[in-house]
Amino acid sequence: MLIEVDTVKGFQDILPPESLKRRQVKKVIEETYARYGFLPVETPVIEFDELMRSDTLGGEDEAVSDRFKLKDRGGRNLGLRYEFTFQLARMLKMNPTLKLPFKRYQIGENFRDEPIGPGRFRQFTQCDADIVGDASADADAECLALVKDILDALKIDAVICVNNRKLISALIESVQIGDKAAVMKELDKIDKIGEDHVKSNLRKYADANQILTLFKLLEKDISFFKSNAFEGAGELEELEKKCGLYGVKIQVTPTLIRGLSYYTGNIFEVRQAGKSSSIAGGGRYDKVVGKFLQREIPAVGISFGLDRVCELANIPIPAPIHALLISFNKDAQMMKLARRLRDEGLACVTTSGKVGKSLEYANALTIPYAIFIGDEEIAKKKWKLRDMRTGEERYLAEKSLLSVLKKMKAAGETPMEK
């Protein structure tokens, strides 16, 4: 029987050099999380389906309805996690002695059975950081300072947009439109379908004057909202102040909604400069994580999709393999040198093949150096080092050889750098 060999629709293999770039980007994100005092957690990919349902979390969201559903041998209803946030509620229920505020980060795979498109897959890697148990704007601002540091490190030019769910709700109420949830859902489409289409869609819920008044309000700034006592305006003002102390510039965007219904206060979206496409997002969700403990526990977080961030990141990728060792019937000496290099933290591969084929292999894997080990090298007590990028060759004593390779590694040279 002929088997069609292919990946499942919506899933992908990730090979070098893309896998190397992902590893480097992930390292930058994880190290930044750690510098801010966030601690790593890991959670199961599979959860009980009832923990993920809309009636458990409150609010109907596409992410919830697009979850993958499973059954085990015992007939239990299970599912693949579609995000990390709902798992925090279970974690707090099962670990009630966790010291608050609890600052956690998690980088891992999530799954959604949703339509696919360019750069959109059903398995994706999320990079989340959350602060649980701190209701202050300090926590919100710290999430945004964290974002800025990561974007700067990855050389991504972006704008940090912020808004407040309480404020949006108050604005809709002020023009006496009844179905707030439906209106928010339509407003969330502005960047995708344009303002005119959104206004047209809103005619299902409001008359022309209400829609006109709402959009005039959405053009106002914080000072207007604050002076007219709109709920949520004070929280936004405080966030702006705290971000200023961190040196983080934010842009108040009254039309920003964020799709998930569990957000309760300040919300954030990081967009590529000059474009509406989202890089990261998050906000405050004070009514989710304490749900199973029957009490409200404040929480705020930020989340990156690794695929999108990797696409935009402009950082050098260090050579994963530092040297290829080529033996000319001197395998014992080659293995001894390989052990020495690896003990010094230098990655190498070994070969006893023909020179031409070996060098072709080094070029294919963009290995920056080749080291020759034969009678001449042993007689001289020096190894011949070939720079694969320039073709330059020189004989070096082992100590000098190690120094060259270590300097290259420390500089974070990419295979294509000279």
C-alpha cells in the first residue's frame, strides 16, 4: 500500500537554519523573563475538557470553541490546551500555598483546530509571562517594560498600544447601546475590515446617531475620559505614568479591544511599526485565576507567538557547530582533540572522509572552521586550521587553536560573518 508522506494540515517541521533562529529568539525571551524575576513552570498539553469550556471560563471565545477534543481509553473527555491562562486557575486550586504575587513564565506548544493560512498553524509556540496576586499598575507596567526589552534585544520596531476594557464598556453604555459584547466584537475588527465596514455592521445593534457619537468618543484622549469620569480612565492614566518611570512609551488606542472576553482592565497589544499586525498581546484578567478557589485573584500577563517574533527578529545566529575535525588515518589523535574541544564548550563534528567531501560537508552545514589532523600536523605539534569563510589556512598550537575558537564563540559570530 502506498502511503502518502506529508505533515498533517496545519502542522509543520522546523529544520535548520530556522530552528537555530527559533532557539536563539527563545533564549532572548527566556533570559529577559528571568531577569524580571519570573519563574518557569510547565503544564500538561492535555487537560480535562470541562476545564476549557466556555461555561467554565465565562464568555464564548473563538479560541475556546476551536479547541481539539479527545477521549482516552476510559472514555474521559479531554482536550489539547489552546493557551496557558486557563491552566493558571487549575494550578492555583491545586497549589493554594503558592506565595503571591506569583510571577511565572512558560514557553510551550498550544493547539487550535482553526482555519490555517500564511504563518498560521494549528500547533504554535506561545511565550507567556504572568503576574498573579498584584492588582497594581506596577504589575501592568512591568509586563510592558518586559516587552520593550525583548523587542529591543530582537531589534523589532514596534508600537505598544494600550486600552482599558472598563473604559470601552463605559463608552458604549454612555451612548445607550445595549449589547456591549457584540459591539466590542465588531470594534475588534476595525484593523481587519476597516472602520466603514464596522460601522455598517454596528447598525444591527445601534442607530446612526449612536454609532456616530461612539466613534467621536473613541477619538478622545485620556484627559477627556478622566475629566468626564469614565470608568477605567484612571487605570489607564496610572499605567501611562508607571510606564513613563520605566522609560516605556505607550500609545493609548481607544479602539483596541483584544478578542478574549476574560480581560477586565488594562489591555495591551504590540504592533509592528507602521502596520496593524499584532506581535504580542495581553492584559489584566482579574476574574479567571481564582475561579476554582471561589475568590477573585488579580492577574495580568503578556504573551508572544514565537513564529511571529522569529519572523521579525533581526539578530545574529551563532554558529551551532564551531569546527569540523578531519582525520588522515589519525583517529586516536582526532578523538583526543575532539574531547578537548567539547570539554571547553566548543561544538565539533569528526570525519575521516576525503578532504573535498569533508569540506563540502562543512560548507553545507555552515561550519566556520575545519581542522586537519595528519602526519604533518602531528610532526609539527600544530593543527592546521582552515577558515571556511575566507579559505585562509594556518598552523596553530592547541592552546592558540582553542583561543581562536573560543573568541569566535564569545563574539557570537554567524557562519556568514567574516
